[in-house]
Amino acid sequence: MTIALFLGLEGVVGAEPLRLVSTTTELESLAISVGGELIVATHLIPAGQDAENFQPRPQDLARVREAQAVLRVGVDYDLWLDPLLQQAGNARVRRGGAGYIDASTDIALLDVRAGGVGPDDGHAHGRGNPHYWLDPANAAMITATILEALARLDPPNAKRYEANRLAFLERLDAKMGEWKRALENAPALIAYHDTWPYFARRFRLRFVGIVELRPGVPPSASHLAKLAREGIEARVGAIVREPHEPARDAQFLASRTGARVAVLASSVGAIPEARDYISLIDYDVRALAPSR
Amino acid sequence: MIEALSFLALPALACAALVAIHAYFGLHVLERNVIFVDLALAQVAALGATAAFLLGHPPQGLAAHAYALGFTVAAAALLASTRAWSGRIPQEAQIGVVYVVAAAAALLLVDRAPQGAEHIRQILTGNILTVGWSELAWAIALYAAVGLAYPWIARALKPSGWISEFAFYAAFGVVVTSSVALAGVLLVFAFLIIPAAIGVLHATRFASQLAIAWIAGTAAAFVGLAISYASDLSTGATLVCTYGAALAIAGIARGLRRERRAKFGAALRLGRWLAAALLAASAIWIAISPRADQPLLDSLEHAFPAIRGAYMDAKSLAIGAEAAAYGRRYRDEADKLRAREAERRWKGEPLDEEEVRRIASFEKSYNEMIRGEEFVTREVRSRAREAKRWWIAGAFLLVAAILAVSLPAWRSIPRSAPR
């Protein structure tokens, strides 16, 4: 037992960097802001691809097998990871293992709807809306969860991880004031898909409605008509869509309400400007800020 | 009303234009027995557009259209060439191969893409509801050009030669590439096959088939759009289902028109015997397993809730009603809570993390309580069904017997009457 433990820890204690695999690019970016050069981080879902319908490839199995830590979004967002973890047979990163990190731990979730309540709930996700990383204040919580796990896996470097995280939070804090000021007088918005409640809450944005209420089901004519009417009443300034969402539907509502279309990214790498977590939020804020 | 018209005018015009060209090609497709050719060609066009995107062209730009068109024409040449093998390999199998290979190749290309490419096909797939005036004008011009030029070219060419086959697939490919971008794959398939099928059901001459297909297709589209608006349903899916219903009605109408009254009587008798068999099977099922899903009883109760009174006593009815009322109340409370939280995101004092957590825990417990009430409703009903299962089964069997036995007596009346 002691020997096994010793052998298990060997790779971590040595000079080799800790190998962390995250499901999404934005979690990878947050992990790097804590781990710095002490970790080698990779992600499984290619930038800009649909996280919920991702199909793992053979090499992903190898990545998980060799990982010392696995970092996931949770909240039923990356359910495909569970069979992958089972198959990889890497006890360290399995649910309950030392290297298993669920970034949604300790996040205050919005729009909580239990699974199985019935077909009349708006979002198909079982437990709360999963796009919590889009609130920069939640980045503090996510990096705390990451820090706790890294310190547990690699105790000698705990102090350095902590210093990295504090430096990141300082940068984030400085940006936060700037972002809040930029969005102070932002107009009301309509979103294509219900991706933005956390972002909206942090920056006090009003989303009048959602175009596609149930993911994958295009809107009805009367729903679009209602949105257009409410959009005009609320003087909507922009129709928000992501790069992968249909341009035509957003353009259609924009022409009906007199708003513009704003293309936002919810994921690092979905557009070239979103290189890391801070530049992702930076890009979204600039895309929404009223032009002066 | 005016709002509905302002939202449905362009989609209605688009439907009429799509039916006009697709019913024509649909008749040819049915005649050639290449039913799924539109899916294969649309997939090839999407592959072309994906390739263009990977080469750095914007997804809806001119270059993307040119690539899509080029790929489609190449696929048309391929399908025209391989038609010669159709004695050994059915043409439909070849079309299937083109479809899966194009879909898989697009997937592999996307896997190599820098970013956001996996959604490109989604972007290329249209929605009839949000069709814009300028793209519709382009499409109508294209359909008119193809619709006028293709029959003329086809008449000039030797039938069933390579060139005439190629001309058919190429003309059709050009139309499908544009219409899928306008209305989506499902709807285009419905526009292509269903009006043409209705035409073939009711006429033998090409011109009359086409006329029937146009009238039936356009009428069904308008009905579907109206249903979509009135019932708040997704427009494309509603249209496809309306088309399915239209084909069913057309089939029944053909039966009524073509068959003699005697045959109609036989069909009626068959229907009554089927109903009797269904009732007898339900009776046996509820006797064996009263707690399982009872499709017939469940749908009858859904349509006429009063039926419950026949087998549930007043106390169980009251318990069930109370549980349903509590469920509705909890749902209402949870909705109100969510709405209040959503409003505080932008209005009034912001909620802090603790308050958000409290709301989430309330939402969770409401959801649990709703599930509890649903369980009570189900349980009360299951117990009542279990207790009265022999009565319910007996009632079903009685109706089944009446349906099955009364038929000869009913039929004997006109027979005994003087002719």
C-alpha cells in the first residue's frame, strides 16, 4: 500500500510538470492561470465546437489515461466525459479520485430545474444553467477549486500555485471595474440561446427574451412575433448570437426591432480575439458596449 | 391578425415558390425511383461549402456558393455515370453511398478546421420562418430559370442518355442547394416528395399530376403555417407533419373515390374489427398488469378526464385533484421565484451569492415537491385501477363484443330492403 502510494506520487513529486486535461478551452485557460509553467494543460473539445454533443476521439482516451488531473464543467454540460473516464481506467482522475476536479463545485447556480420535471422547462440542462464561467466573479471560485486540487496533487508547489492565482485575480479585478463601466448603460438585449444569465447578472444586463427556447428546436412564428413586439417595447439594442448560431434568425429579428446583431463568444478560441479567459470576457464586453 | 400576416407573408410566398419547383422535380424523382437524391445532393453541397470555409472563405459568401455548386455538379456527373450499373446495384443504393460518404467527409474536414466549423452545416441550413426578401427573390429567379430551361433542354436531348441524366441531376442539384439553404433538409424533402405523391395518386397525365401537386402542396403549406402560428409550434416541423397528414387524407380520398361502396363497407368492417381487437387487448392488459402504462385508457382519460370518475371513488378523486392542485401551485411558485431572480439581474438591488444560493435551493425543493405530487397522483390512480381492473376489463370487452357482433345485424338492414 505504502509502496503503491509512493509509486503513484512519484510522477508528481519529480521535476515533471503535472498533466491536466480539461474538457473546454476556457477551463484550460483558467487552469493555466493557476498552474502556470508547473502544469501541462490540454483540452478535449476543439475550440468553438459544441461541448454538449462532443464525440471523444481515440487520442482523447490516451490523454485521459496519462492525466494526473481532469477538469470538467459539470452541471450535465460534459456528460460524455463519464464513459471516457470509465474506459480510461485511470483511478486518479475518476469521480472521487484526487485528480478529479468539477469546476462547478461551490458555484451558485441560476435557473435550477430538476431533471424529469417535465417538458415545459426552458433549458434542457438537468441542474441549473451550465454557462457559469461567463460571470468573471465565478472565475475566482473556479480557480479556487483548481488551486485546492493542484495543491493536493503537488503539495511542494502549493505556494506557487497560490501566488499565480492571486496574480490572476488581481488582473481580473482591475478588468472587472473597466468592464462594469463599459456596460453601465448597455441597452436591453435578446439572445439566440440561453447562454448568458450569469454574464447578465454580473453586468446588470437585461435580456428580454430567448429566440431558441429549447436547444435544437427552431422558434415558432408566434414566439418570434412576441419577441419582436417585446423587443420594440424594451428598445432592444442588440440581438446576441454566437458564431455557430444561425445568422439569419438573428438578422431577421434585428431588422424587425431596429437593433444590431452582436456576435459574442462563450468559449475561448471560438473567435480569434478570445485567446484566453480574460480576453474572452474582454471581447464580449466590447462587442456589447454602447458605442460612444 | 395583422401581426400574423406580417410574419407569415414571406414564408407563405417562399412555400409557394418551393412547391412550384419541387413538385415538378418530385414527379421526375418518383418516376426515376431516386427518392433520397435530394438528401445526397444537399449533403454534397454542404461538403463543398465546408471545403470553401476551410480554405478561408466566409460561409455564406460567393465563393462558398461556387464551391457548393461545383461539388454538386460533380456529384451529378457521378450519379449520371453510375446509373448504367443500376441493373446490378440499385440507384438508391448508390445515392445512399454518396450521402454517407459526403457526410463523413464533411465531418473529417470539420475535425481539421481551426474553429467553429462544425456548425457550418447548421448555418447553411435555412429556416423558412426567417427567410429574407432578397434571398427569396434570388431563389425565385433561379427556380424560374431552371423551371423554364430544364424541360426545354430535356426535350432536346435523347432520353435516358448520359447527357440527359446529367442535365437532370445538375438542374435538380442547383435547385436543392439553394432550397436547403432557404428551408432546411426536412422541409425540402417534404416539398419534393409529398405534393408529387398526391398528384400521382389522383391523376395519370403528367400535366394533371403537376396541377394537383401544386394546388395540394400550396394549400397544405398555408394550413401548416396557420397551425404553426395559432398553436405556437416550430414552423418547419409543423409544415412537415401537415404534409404527412395531407398525404394521408389524399390516400383516404382516393380510396373513397375509386373503390365501390361494397369495398368501402368492407373497409369499415375491418376498421370496426380492429377497434374491437384493440379494446380486447387493452382489457387483457389491464387485467394482467393494472399498474403498467395503459395506452388506450390513458389516452381516453387525457381526452375525457371525466372517465376517471367511472372507476375512482370520491375520496381518491379528491386526493388526486388536491395533489394536482399542489403540483400546479409549486410550479407556479418556482416560476415566480425564477422570474424574480431573473429580474433582479438587471433591475433593483442585485442579489448576492447567498441569496442566489437560497433561491436555487428553493427551486430544487419545489422541483422535488412537484415530483412528489406527481407520484401521489399516479399512485392513487394505479390503486384505483388495480381495485377495479375486472370492471374496466369487462367494460372494454363488452364494447368490443358490441363492435364485433353488431356488424352483421347492422349490415343486414340494407340487404333485406327491396332493391
